[in-house]
Amino acid sequence: MLRDVTAWVLTDGKAGDELQCLAVAEALGLAPEVRRVAPRAPFTWLMPYGPIDPREAPRRRESPVAPPYPDLLIASGRRAIAYVRHVKRASGGRTFTVILKDPRTGTGDFIWVSAHDRLRGPNVLATLTPPHRISAARLAAARMDPPPVLAALPPPRAAVLVGGSSRHHRFTAEDISRFTAELSCLAESGVALMATTSRRTPVALRDAIKALIARSGGYLWDGTGDNPYVALLALADSIVVTADSTNMLGEAAATGAPILVFEPSGGHRKIKALLEGLTRAGAVRTFHGRLEGGAYAPLDSTPIIAEAIATAFAAHRARLNTPPRG
């Protein structure tokens, strides 16, 4: 989509933020340079409003914001915002800055936010689902050449995307018992389970899922070899997702397969709003241990976000190349 453009992805290394930035860069046809910031106190206390940590200034070795500066910078996360401002100033305004999620400071030539965020403006794009790397092309390729271990499972198949405890959600012993009981009901009804856990999955929940898969004859990725995550989504007739990750919900919605959501203890208004939006779109139902819901048009905001950025970037370049009047 963009040619002859240099790009950075800038975050503090948080996996969810970096994944979204990389997804947008890939949709733009870019191979970005990944830069990670690691500011320390007291500078982190003021972020996103204060300056960068001077220990990461460009004059220092291994600075994450050392020149030459890119044509396009895609950033996300509170700690990255001060560094975006620095690059914008240091590049003389030539670097076009993209911020994913509300920067709360007015920083960013282009800003993407979720539809449930309040921020709006001429340079702001709001979409229901977040950007991700699960493209229609990747799903199609996985269906054409699936891993043999997954292809051997008889339909109907359910992908089981297991998250974990977070700032806003926690898996209590009761949650784990209820979730595994509902998954057992699903398996006993003849549905083949294809499961994957995350780094945040509590040990007790991971062990319970492992035991369930061993009993039911399904599949659980054990963390070795290539991650078959895309294939799980591509081959799924339904997708069971824990409601602690907007990224997993957005990725599941890109398939067009019915999404069955399990909500652990806790919650957050942003995830609640996303679930409400996906429910209105016909994508989501609450998980009750059985298959429910039908197909819907896949919901993928990533190409929409990329197209809007490409348009705004072209306008930015045109302004830079326009001679001043007078």
C-alpha cells in the first residue's frame, strides 16, 4: 500500500500494544524497525505528559529514538507518547506519527481508538474491533494447508482461546471449575476442542485445560514448535474466548465464526462495550457449554485503519512537498 517509506513501531514492549502496531504496519505493506522504550522513575510518573527519560536520549548509545528518523512512526502505550513527541520535534515535523489508543495529550498526526472510547476529532478514527494480524489471506492460507494434527480432528471443531488474569479480570477457583465444566459439556456433545493458552493463564487453569483435552481427545498447543493460532481460528466452526482480551475477541471476529464468550470474575467498561458491539453485530453469545449462533460477515478493522492512515500520510507528504507561498 505504501512504497519507499521507512517506518518504526514504538512501544514499551508490551505484547498487545506491539502486536497492534505491527498489524497496522503489515497492512500498509511496510517492514518496520521495532523500537522499544524503557523509561524509569521519576519520568514514568509523569507519562504520557512529561519528557522522555534522558537516559534514553539520542546522544546515548542504544537510544530507542536515535536518528535517522522514519517517514512514518506507529506507536502505542502510555510510556511511548513522550518519545513520539520527541521524534516529531527532532524530525522537524517530517515524521508522520500514528498513535493507537487515546494518547490523552493531543499527540499524534493520526489516532486510532476503539469505538467505545470518547476521543473524537478530524484526525481520529474509531472502529469497533482493534487492529490485528489475522487477515483474510492468512486465514485462507491456513485452511488450504492446515497442520495435520488439526485437520485430523472431526468437525464440528471449536477453537478455545484461553487468556488469563489481568488488571481487570481474575480466574477464581470457581471460574476455573465453571469454565472447564462447560468445555466438558461441549466436548461430550461431539465437538472437537482445539485449545491454546496464554502467558497470563494461571497454572491451575492451564492444568485443568490440559487434563480436559487429554480426556476428550482434542488438541492443546503445548508451546513448542510453530504456534498454530491462525490455523485454530481458520478451522473453527465456533470460537470459545475468555473475556479478558480485546485482541483475542477482535481476532475471533475476523473469522465470521460464532464467538462464545466466557467471562471470568471482574470486568472493565471497555471490554463490556466491545462485547455489546459484537453482540449487536451478531458475532457474540455467552458460552453455556453448547454451540450457539450462526455465521456473520467477518469483522476486520485492520484494512480500514491502514487505508485511513495511507490517505492521511499521502496528504502529509503533499504538504511537505508544497512550496510556501509568497
